Amino acid sequence: MPKMKTHSGAKKRFKVTANGKVRGRRAFSTHILQKKSPKRKRRQARPSWISPHDEPQVKTLLGVKRRQRG
């Protein structure tokens, strides 16, 4: 079976940390910013953690293997 290719869109959008958690951009932070408060825009600028529910799917797209315990 051939090797699985890394998903081009996912590799541009997500980063896996050394501990195995996934970081990504927040939604609602690119346009229609006039009505949003400065505090909210500052929070949106920082990367966020991807939910544990979505992590396995993102890691599969990125080709990250699961750690073996033991």
C-alpha cells in the first residue's frame, strides 16, 4: 500500500506541538471587524487549541503517528 500523503490544506492551517496537541487559527477574525471590540480582536489574533474531539482527524490529515506507550 502506498504512503499516505499529507493534506496540503491542513499543513497550512494546523501545527502539532511537541506534546501532541494541535493549534490552529480562530474563526470570525478576518473581516467585518468594525463591530467587534478591541479585546475580542486581540483574543482572536492568538492561535487556539483544536478540540480533543477533532484532534484525531487533523492528525490523520497531517500524517502524525500516535505515540506508543510503554
